[in-house]
Amino acid sequence: MKRLSFALATTALMLGAAMPVQAAPCRDAKGKFIKCPPKAPAKTVRCKDAKGKFAKCGTAGAKPV
């Protein structure tokens, strides 16, 4: 029983150590750190009412454009 648990623990440690750890997602093909590209800003949702005028999205009859 001890031998089985030792084997399982050793296997788990080896698998955990074998997984690559990503320190930063911004690396080039050679593995060197580069400046990360800026993230695109989230688009705002605009809504129009039945007449075609811009309105708050929470109002009755307003639909996203």
C-alpha cells in the first residue's frame, strides 16, 4: 500500500513539473519577452427606439443597433 501511494505521488510530481509554466503570455517565437499588444476596448452597446432615435437600452421598445 505504501509503495502504491509513493508511486502515485511520484507520478503526480513528475507530471506537475513537466507542464510548462507560462510566466507571461507576451513572448516571441524565440521565447524572449516582448511588449504585449494593447487589448481592444470593449464596444459600447447602443440602442435605438422604434422611431430610429438613439435611446437608453433599458427603455421600452429600445433595440440594440
